[in-house]
Amino acid sequence: MQIKKAILIIVGCIGLGLGAVGAAVPLLPAFPFLMLAAFCFAKSSERLDAWFRSTKLYKDNLESYVKGEGMHKSAKKRVVGMISALMAIGFIIMLTKEVYIGCMILFVVWVFHILYFAYGVKTKTEEY
């Protein structure tokens, strides 16, 4: 059990690090890495989970989504745009190497990604 806990803490710290970089660097999406960190910390340590939930990084990027309120429209656009750009790079590389099966698989994953964010993730309404 201790090994599983240690692995979850290490993976959570890596996710937190990549999420923090993603919050600052426009090309790297922060959301999936922060979700990974939240999951790992919740499964491994109550103290780490409580600390992570109190950080500004969590509150700005994940809190409303985790509460079921959805994501801001701008955040959804940013996530979809960044993931789509990264997938497009992979698609172009596979296309130039003539890996057509890989292109088709990546295209299907991209379509489901778009559908998930369009219909599966609620858009948070602003309260003034």
C-alpha cells in the first residue's frame, strides 16, 4: 500500500508541476495535468489533497469544474484550442510519414474531444 501511495504522490507532483508550467506557458494545457494531480493527491494523502485544494492554481483552474458548475467559456476555448493545436502537429507529422491509420485514430480522438467539451462539460455562467 505504501508503494502505491508513493507512486500516486510522485505522479501527482509531476502533474502539479506540468500544470503549473501549463498555466504560464500558452502551448501547454494546464487543465488535464491539474486534474491528474487532484486525483492522485485525493487518493494518496488527505494533507496533500487539502493543501492542493487551497492553492490559487486549483481555485482558478479546477474548482468550478470539480463542483459541477462547469468551466468558463474562455477556459473551454483555451483547452480545446491548445489540445487541437497539439493534435494537429501530431496529425501533420503522421501524415508526412504516411501513417494513415494513426491519422484516422487521432482524428477520431479529436472529434470526441470536441464533442466532450461541447456537450459533456457544462459552461459556467457568470454571476454578477
